[in-house]
Amino acid sequence: MAKDTRVSRPKYRPRKPDPLMLRAQRILSGTARFDDRYMPDHAELVKLVDILRSMGCVIVLVMGTWDIKHLGHEDYIQLGKDKSAQKYPKAEHVVTVVGVDSDKVTRARKGLNRPFVPEVERAKQIAHTRSVDIVTLEYKLRALPRLLPHDVRVISESTKDEKKLKAQGKFCAHLVNLRQQLNDSSSARLSRLTLEGKVEAAQIVETAMAKVLREIRNGK
């Protein structure tokens, strides 16, 4: 009787695709929804960025409060991405990660009356900007640049302190220093609206007082 020499093979079990890899692919293909691009968990964000870098992506980090989003914000991020791409002309993809100051960080930076728009809403608003690939929250001031591997950091031209520039530059290969892209900042707009509101309120009170005085004079 012939001996059975067949080799038993293990049963085929298809591997489940890595959810973060699929997420990275959707981001690069432009099919990612907000839930794919919003990464509030920094540990998960670091893993995703590592995957993207292994795929040849250049990572650009942009930070801000983005309270009451306006055209200047969009132009600032887009220009930062364009300038970063010029530094890596052979890169497969330039991925822009935008850090949004949490409500706590915003209050620490801008005062107890800020922000006007809650953190998740600000993250959603900035995510609708075409040049933004990933959005996360900054839970502790200046913590994200230390935590997140990135190649380029986009900063505001208003940062002129040499120590601050040196500190921010040591976490990446390049700094892109941009001027403000809109002369009318969020703070300036809000101040003007507040002033206009006070003037309007004063006019209403003045009109009401004039009416009362007329009624007094007329004996009503």
C-alpha cells in the first residue's frame, strides 16, 4: 500500500486589512470623510502619520485657533502647503496636518471669553478647507509639535523671537514662515462688531430716553 506523502496545508484565512492603512489610503485618494480625517487621539494620529511617511508622504504641520474661520485662514494653510511642496519636489504626496487649539488652550492663549466657536465645530470648519488632510486638537500648549513626526512646520511671521523660532525648528527639517494672509484678523473683526453693537445699543437707549423726556414734557 502506497504511503500518503501529501503535505497538509494550513487552512487559508484572509488577513483583515489594517484600518489605519485603509484610512491613509482614503486620505491620499481624496475619498476620506470627516471621521477619517479627524484624529483627536494623538497616539492613533502618530501611527497614521508613520504609515503615511512610510508611503513617501511629506508631513506638514500647521497650528492655530481658527476661531471664526475666514478666507485668510484658508489662504494661510494653502500657501503653507504650496511652500512645503516646493521644498520636496519629488515627494509623492504632501499631507497637511492642522492642529486646532482646544477650548482650554484657547482660553489660556486668548482670554476667558474665547473661543467663540467650540473646538469640535472649529475642527469641522477647518476640515472643509481643501488643502487640509488631517485635523487634530492641541490639548496642551506647544505639545503637538514635540509629539507628532513632521517634516515642515508652518508658522506665522509674527513669531520673531529667535528662541521661539529655534525651539519650533528643532522638531522638523524646515520652517515655513508666512505673513498674515488677511489684514482683518478674527480678533479685529470681533472688536469691530462689539463696538458696532455698543454704538447701536447706545442709539436705541438714546432714542428711548428722548421719547420718555418728550412724554414728561407733554404731561403724559
